[in-house]
Amino acid sequence: MLSLSQIAAEIRSLTVEERKQLISLIVDSLTEPQSEEEHNILELEGLGAEIWQGIDAQEYVHQLRNEWDQRP
């Protein structure tokens, strides 16, 4: 592994255009997400499905609406 002084010496040997490209690469590396693995929202599909086992969706909606109507 190179030391910082060795890296600096290597950088001085680059052309101005190569240094600009290097700066761009460094900036891009600082703004990348910290997560090593990106996730997709679709990975959540089915999560918690067991909670709703045996529950009739329409009956559940009716129950919620009845509760709402009975609030003061």
C-alpha cells in the first residue's frame, strides 16, 4: 500500500486533465450511498402477511368505519 507522500508524488506526475479526472473520481466516491447493498422497495412485498391471515378485508374496513362513526 502506498503512503500519502507516495500518492502525492504520483499525482504530481499526472497531467492537469488527469488530475481533474482524479478529483472528480474522489468527489464521486464521497457522495455515493454508504450502504454497500442497494435495496428495492419490492423486497418488502409480503412482509407481515401472516398478520392478516384469516382476516376478511371488507369486514375489516367496515369495522374501521363503524369505529370512526362512534367517536365523539
